[in-house]
Amino acid sequence: MTYLLPRAVVVLIAWGMTCGLIRTLWPGADPMIFGVAGACWALGGFAYFGYLRKLRRDIEELERNRRFRINPGATESPLVPAE
């Protein structure tokens, strides 16, 4: 749940902003448009955050199998032998 809740809030905020823009730019919009916008944000959120989760698992597996850790602040090679 700690993984899902912040991401759900981000998607809800983005959907709310999109609905606000639609309401401002197109006052006579059909309510179905808001549902379609919400579904698009939900699908995009699932795809993006699922991909980030997969990348995180792959990095952890690489570190575990190769006995390396990722050094994100490195200027040359980001892989540093683990102690």
C-alpha cells in the first residue's frame, strides 16, 4: 500500500487538473469526456509506475547476482563493487 497510495494521489491530481482545463476551455463538454480523461490517466499511471517497479526489481536483481551496487552520482561507471 505504501507503494500504491502516493502514485494514486499523483494520478488523481493529474486527472483533476485535466478536468479543470477541460471545464475552462470547453464549458459545454459531455461528462463522458471526464471519464475518458480519467481512464487515460489511470492506464498511463499503471503503465508508467509498473515500468518503474520492474526497473527497480531488475536493478535489485543485478546488484544481488553480480555483487555490484548502483552509484547514481558516478561520473564514469555507475557500477561499484559491493563491499
